[in-house]
Amino acid sequence: MAPFVICIGEPEQGHHPLHFQADWLQKQRGGTIPPQVMDSVAKLKKLSEENNVSFEELCVYALGAAQQEKDAAEQRAAEYSGSEDDDTKAE
């Protein structure tokens, strides 16, 4: 699976926010947007409507929060890995 860029904006009424991009990707490149991505974006759209907030801004916030969480997990893993090295050296 190769990564690709998706653009997020206000979708046409009654369409999934990634409907047209998913359609193009499938027809032109034979690819698909993973179901978990489609589901997550649909949930964000629903939340934006329920809370009367900008869909685009909510997506930016959610992606930023996800990146921070990923970075923190990587940092913890690096620190844990480093502490194992320290334990090995002490023996």
C-alpha cells in the first residue's frame, strides 16, 4: 500500500467527506482509502455538525492531536529502549 494525500473540505450535502476522492482513487489508480480512515473522517464530520464547528478545523485539530500522541508514544518507546541498554551496561 502506497501513501497518498487526501484533501479535506466541506463535502457536498449527502456525501461522505471523502466520497469523490475515494471514487477517483478507485477508478484511476485502483486503490482504496482504508475503511478506518473513511470511518474516522465520517465521525469527524458528524461531530462537526453536532457541535456546530468547522469540519476543516476539527480535522486539523484531530490530526494534530493524533500526531502528538504518536510522537509521545515514540518518545516513550525510545526512552524505554534506552533504559534497557543502560541495564545491560550495568551488568
